[in-house]
Amino acid sequence: MAWENAKTKAADLGVSKSTLYPTVAAAVVAESVRTNILFGTSFVRQTLWSYAPALELDYTVFDFGRRLDEIAVSRNNLLAANFLFNDTHRKVIYQVMAAYYRVLNAKGQEDAAEANLKNAQTVRQAAEARLDLGLATLPDVLEARSAEAQADYDLQAAIGASEIAHGDLATALGISPTSPLQVESIQSLTIPQDLTVTVETSIDRALAQRPDLMQRVAELRAAGAELKAAKTAYLPTLSIDGVGGINKSYGVQEQLPGTYSPNQEFWSARLSLTWTLFDGFARESRVARAKADQKQAAAEVDAIRDQVENEVWTAYSTARTALRQQKAAAALLEAASSSYNAALQSYTYGVRSQIDVVSAQRTLAAARTADVSARTQLLTGVAALAFQTGDLLHAKGP
């Protein structure tokens, strides 16, 4: 849609430029005329047939820049359409990235849920083994079985979420949700360790390369050109028009024989200076509308500039928060893994209770989920920052 809109604006620019050239039309006129000609005291009937091929010329010589202003309007509208097309690319890229990271997150949560289920099964097996040896009670085993059932329930929910995320990614790619897609693991992705630019630099880059802001600037320039075109309507227009061709005629007068004429060249040319003195205040109304459109376009530029700065600020803060959360989640996962392994080993030796092991297993499960979510939030946050600054259209490398 954005591409066809740009092509439409390009065609409009071509139409505007065509007004700088003369218009030449081919015409063929066949005519039959009957008149009564007065001779003395009587009228004589005369019938005349004529056939004349001709060329007609119409050309505006000078209009005080009105056509050039109209061309400027079309050119800036074309620029705005091109920037809209670029912004559509920016949005499509981000939509695919966001959908892709959601798939990675869902797959990561599914893998984490599978690992949690295995841990819960290990705890349940250890509890049953201790029960067989008389070192544990039945409530301990029931608690372990309950934790295993909960882990299996969470796994099924993660599988469903993964399937839904798969469909969302397929929709973003423009393919059927039934199409098979194989994605990499979120654990294999390189996670950013720091933000390499400041928020001030990010805002400056956004103001320099965001296509939606450039689109509004182009629309402002188009509004300025429309105002100039409206003002030129107060000035005269100089134009030339004419016609030239060859005429073949046959005439008959009453009581006289018919006569064919030879081919006769004919032409006429006219130079016109047209100046509209009064038009019911239509020009005043057009100028007033053009001024209002220009002020509205200027206000939209100011509004979107403020919006861009706020969006970059928010995206930068979100990415920076996600970076800190990811580091904290990684430390939490490492600590929870160590705690679970120690608790399970101690439980096997009989120095820790069943409640301690189940609690450590649940803490590890929550840490795995948090680690995957934090990784996804960081990747999505960095992508959102690149989206808000416009860097997605200027990315280098993979």
C-alpha cells in the first residue's frame, strides 16, 4: 500500500510538470452550412460543405511561478510518500524482530519448563526412594508429586504459548501459520553487555533519520508551496493559443453549379493576458486555507518532534532497565542452580528436609523463567531503541 501510494505521488509530480509544456491536439472538423445570402432585393440559398484537418496549440507562457509552485507541492508530497514508504519498512522490520523474539522467549520458556519438570521428577524420585527406605514420610512424597504435576502443567501452558507465538511470527512474515519455522535458541544469542550510546546521542540520531519526522517536514514544505501558489492567483497569466490546418470545401448556390475549392491553408494565433479582478473572494479563501494548512503542518512537526524525543527517552530507559534486569536474572539463575543442587544433595544425605528441596526447585524454576524473560526483554528493548532512533533502516552487518 505504501509503495503504490508513492507511485501515485510520483505520477502526480509528472502531471504537475506537464503544465510547463504546450498542449498540441489533432482535430478534424467536418461541417455543413446552409444560408440565405441577400443579393439586391432577393435572397439566394447557398449550401457549403467543408472538411478541415488541423492542429490546435495551447501554451501558458508566463504565470508568475504558479506552475512551479504546484510542481513544488507535488515534489514535496512525493518526498512525504517516500518517507512514509521508508517508515513502513522500519515498522515491518521491528514487527518481525519483536515477533521473532517472542518466539524465542516462548521456546526458551518451554525449554525452562521442561528442565523444571525434570528437576521435579528428580525430587519426586528421591522422595520415593527415601520413603522406601523409611527415611521420608508419605506427605513428603505427595508434596513432591504435587510439584511435579505443577511443573507439567506449566510445561503444557508454555507449549501453547510457543504455538501462538509461532503463528504471530508467521503473520508478521506474511506466510501461513501452518508453515514450519525453525528458530535458534535464545541462549545462543549474543546478549548486549552495555548501551554504547548516550540518550542525547540517540535523540539526535532520531531527529536526523526518523522517516516519519521527515515526512512531516516534507508536508510542511508542501503546505508552504501551496500557500505561494494560492497567492499567485492574484497575478495575471499570459498564454498563447492557435489553430492551423488545411481546408477542403464544396459549395452550391441556387441556380449556379457546385464548386470545389482547392486545398487552402488556414491558421489563427492569439496571445492572451488574463487577469482575474474579482471571483467572489475565492482567492482570499484559498489563501486563508493554505495559511491554516501551513500552520497545522508546522504544529504537527513540533508535535512529532516532541513525540520522537519522548519515545527515544522511554525506549532508552526501558533498554537500560532491561540490561540491569538481565544481569540480575543471570546472577539469580546461577545462585538458584547452586542452591537447588546443594539442597538436593543434602536431602539425599538426609540433612535437609523435603520442604527445603521443593522450595529450592521452585526458586530455580522461577529463576529460569526470569532469565529467559530478561534476555527477551533486553533484546526487544535494544530493538525498540533502534526502532525509535531509526537505526533499523541504517543497520550495518547482520
